[in-house]
Amino acid sequence: MEGFFMDTYFDRFEDFVKDMERYVKEGKIRSKHGINHGIESFIDSLGSIFSSSNIGKVIIQVNP
């Protein structure tokens, strides 16, 4: 594995954003996420991260 510093490629960021926007619009890149509702789902949501039972992002939707 090899890391990099973001500022090394900062001059190419605008091109990256344009490419990513196009890929999302074309359906080449899709976001996978699970939405859990209510603060009471916090423990289950956190557990899904550590048990690898989630797919993509774990989101807890809390209505004000």
C-alpha cells in the first residue's frame, strides 16, 4: 500500500471533480449506503460497522 499527500495533486482536483460528476451522471459510480431512522438506531448502526454487515456508508437520519 502506498499513500500520498492531497496537496501533491491539488492542481488536478478540478479535473477530478469534472470526471467524477460525469461518472455519477452516467451511472458508472453509485453510492451504496444504509439509512437508519432515529437516534435509537445508533447502537445497531455502530454495531453494523464493526461486524461488517453494512454496505457503504452508515447514515442515521434524525428529524429535528
